[in-house]
Amino acid sequence: MRPEIVATVAGLRARVAEWRGSGARIALVPTMGALHAGHLALVDAAAREADRIVVSIFVNPAQFAPHEDLATYPRDLERDLDLLEGGPASLVFAPAVSEMYPQGCATTVAVGGPSEGLESVARPHFFGGVATVVAKLLIQAGADVACFGEKDFQQLAVVRRLTRDLSIPTEIRAVPTVREADGLAMSSRNAYLDPAARAKAPTIHRAMRAAAASISGGAAVDEALAAARSMIEAEGMTIDYLELRDENTLAPMTRPTAGATGRMLAAVRLSGVRLIDNMSVSV
């Protein structure tokens, strides 16, 4: 059976209020649709946390720059509902842009700290749009818990900071990245890759994994990252960033620090498609 669909904030709140009246715990899984196994892993994680699960499907225009792929971003609500059918999702919240950003909407949310650098260099608009829509969704759903993937690790850090700073009581749960058999991190944008580009894409994960192993083995951080960059660039890819950061603060980590855990983060352009990935590094 497919989950119920609502398209208005009022409808979402009415259903959540009904569930709360029966003592249910509520989880939210925010998505932009074009669902894949990574999204379904978020839904499964939410099912372990709550009695009722809301999956939001909304392609958020506020996080796209004019030159980016808002117009072509994959949208197929029927396919998304088919993938959710028979699973633990209770409700799909699929609002129109006018519902999320009504005429005259003039409020945005900006998060400093973990939003600085990395994604913000190439996409300075991005986290303002993400923070605004996530804040709205958390308030609209009033969920006890929300599940976000580690694949978008900087985004996860921004959301955690957002909820702490604004005293939003929703607990944020991180769900590990789901990968294809060859190591490529699952992403809705993988569908843009032609066969030749798709064959090259797993090099990103292989290069990062090799660098992580080198750093864990005592190699200098800059040397390990340089080797990874060379491996990726040899396949004709362009690197926006490939850096090691402190996993908790996202501060740059130029050398191993006793007791700290690193997080290697990368953004790479391949045949016009921008791919991101990250992994934990024991230092």
C-alpha cells in the first residue's frame, strides 16, 4: 500500500496532530525526490526511531543558483511513491513551491560555522537555501526525530548546528552513506552520468580510500591528498575540493591530532556532473 499524500502544511499538521493524540513518535525524512536505495535507508532508519514516518518530497528552488540544474533535476513522484509502497513510510508531504514559499515570503535562515568553506566556495547560495527549507520542514512536521544521510556530511553538520542554535527540539540522526557495488556514493545526480563517465566515477571513492589508508598509516596529510587528487585528475575529472577536516567541527586538519577523527570530503566534476563524497579517517 502506498503512503498517504498531503500537499499542504495544514494537512500535514492535522495528520501529525492525530498521530500525536494516539501517543505516536514521529520521524521526518526530508528528500528532493528521485528516490534511490540511499533514501530508502533513511526511511528504514526512521522506522527504527519512530511509529510514524513523514517523507517530504520537495525540490527546493532556494538552494539552486540560476546556472544550476533546478529545471532538469529529476522529478517523478509516481516512481517515488512506487518505491515507498509497502515500506514503513506513513505519509508523503509533497508541497508546491507556492506552499513552501508563499507570496511575500521574506524570511531566510543563515548558519555560519560548519557552512563555511567546502561546498560554500562553489555554491555560496546553497546552505542558506538548505537551512531555510530544513527549518521550515522541521517546524511544519514537528517531528521528534529527523534522518539525514552522511553522504551530505557538511549539510548534516549545518542541520545539527541549526537545530541547536534555534532550539528546535527535533533530534537529528545521521545515516551512513549507501554505495553502489563499485563504491560510488548513491546520488540522484548519478542518473546524469553517461556510461563512460559512470565507469570513471568510482575512482573518486578509490582515491579517497587510498588516501585515508595512507593517513591512518602515518603518511603526511598533504602528500596523501595530493596522491588522491592526481588519481582523480588522471581520469579527466576536475576537483572543486578534496580536504581533510575535523569530523566534529569541520575545521581544517593539516596534520593528525591525537584522539581526533578526521573526515575527508570531496566534490568532483565529471562530464558536467558534480559528485560529492566523504569518509571518516582514523588519524
